[in-house]
Amino acid sequence: MKKQPSKPRGPDPLAIPTDAGAEVTSISPDPRRPGQLVVRVGRKRAACCDAELLDHLPLATGAPWTDELAQSLADAQQCSNARTLARAILSRRPLARRALIERLRRRGHDAAHAEDAADYAVRIGLLDERAAAEAILHRTLHAKPAGRVLLESRLRQGGVDPDTAGSAVRDALASRDPVEDAVAIATKRLRAMRTLAPEVAKRRLYGVLARRGFEADVCHAAITRVLQDDADGAYP
């Protein structure tokens, strides 16, 4: 099993006391993390955040270290942590927006920070709903043929939005013949059913094809053809 990206642990601004005279002593780029700034209060690291998350804060060298500033910086730190984890998750494989948010929530981020991280990932081009849908379809169809119903179900499970899912499924199936795909599956499965009564074999073949997402008319057409083409003449 692949190891999951660990949840980032940034500094905790709320752990630094807001004593009289405490102030922000420096704001500088983090040499190890491009695009992030390190905020120090005294000699302590108060935060290490994406720079854009600090733009709206009353933050400057010499600014008083107040409860309000500590709380605002803590929120920015949590947003930054969620973004860092989102980047790590999406570097492994494409995910839909809803799936990314659910993953971040399971890793302990609240809804607001998870949604911010997803929006950020879309903004920088790291999250692409269509690419996520195509990845799910590729994994499903690579194993063996599948029908529209199963493909749509897999995309729903993957959190892909309905419009993107519908378009992706149509494109994925545009060059495929569902009956031919169903025939290919049924032909292989029939080989293990020669000891069964014809009606039992038909029911089982129908169940196999239905579970692979083929619609009723496709299932019936494929089964009829497979039984007619049966070389051994096992079933009339």
C-alpha cells in the first residue's frame, strides 16, 4: 500500500504569548519553500505561510503581537497547511474537486480550509476536473470493457461533477460498440458455464454484464449473439 502524504505541521501562532511589548520581528521568504513567508515574533517562528494568505493581514515588522493578529495568522497557517497537503495529494494522481475536499477533511482540515485549498489547486492548474474523470475512466476500462452505467457510477464515487462526468463518459464510449464490448466479456465467461442449464447460464451472463454497467438491451443482444455463436453448440 502506498504511503499517504503526511499532514503538514506548521508553526502554531497561538502558542506564542501576546505579552506586553511582544512584536513581529521579521517577515522573510522561506528558502526551502518558494512562495512562502516566515513570520517571527521575537526569536520564535510564528508562521510559515503562502505569501498571498498574508496580504490582507496588518502584518509588518514591528507590528504589535496581539490576540487578534495571532488568531488571524493561525487561520492563515491552517489554510497554508491544507494547500501544502493538497499539492502533495494531487502530485500522486488526479482527483476531482469534491474528492480532494473529502480527502482533506478526513485528514483533519475544516471545510473552509479544504475548500480554499481546492480552489487554490484549480487556480494554479493542479486540479483539473476533466483530467480526474478521464483518469477514473481509463482505470475502469483498462481492466475490461464497461458500460455507461458503471462508468457514470465510478465517476460519481470519484466526486466528479455531473456535467463533466456526462461529457467524459460520452467521449470515452464514442468510438466503442457496447454490444461488442459485452460480447467480449460474455464469450469469456461462457466457457466456465458449460455445465449449467441454458436458462441458468443466461441469467448468470446477464448478471455479469449488468454488473459491468451494460444496459438491459445491450445485455440481451450480447447474450443472444454469444449463445448463437457458441462453437460447441452447448446451448441451442
